[in-house]
Amino acid sequence: MNLLEVPREVTSEWHLQQAQRLLEFDAGREQDSVLVYAALELRAAVERTLFELLYVVREGEISDGDIA
């Protein structure tokens, strides 16, 4: 499985999907490096969600142009 077959995006959904792909790649072997990368992707998803939430609270809305 090629983990980088999908171009990187700046959305929390992409980070969640990448973490899921990494965990599927690990397939229960609990390889440290794969689990660390999955954890980093999950952290990025949480940070991105928090950033977008705080942006909406401050600005009132978010558009596609604001994300990129």
C-alpha cells in the first residue's frame, strides 16, 4: 500500500484518513514508527479542528480561500 498516493491537504479530515491508513498498514504489528506517525497525524487533525473552530468564532465564517 502506498501511503502517499493521495496528495496532502490542509484539512483535519485528510489527517484522520492518513492516520487510519497508517494504522491499517501497521495491521496490529504495533511498530513504533508507524504508531508515532499515526499519532502525529491525529494530533494535526485535532490542532486543525481547533484552529478552524477558533477562526470561525473570531471571524464569524470560514471560506475555502481561508483554508489554503
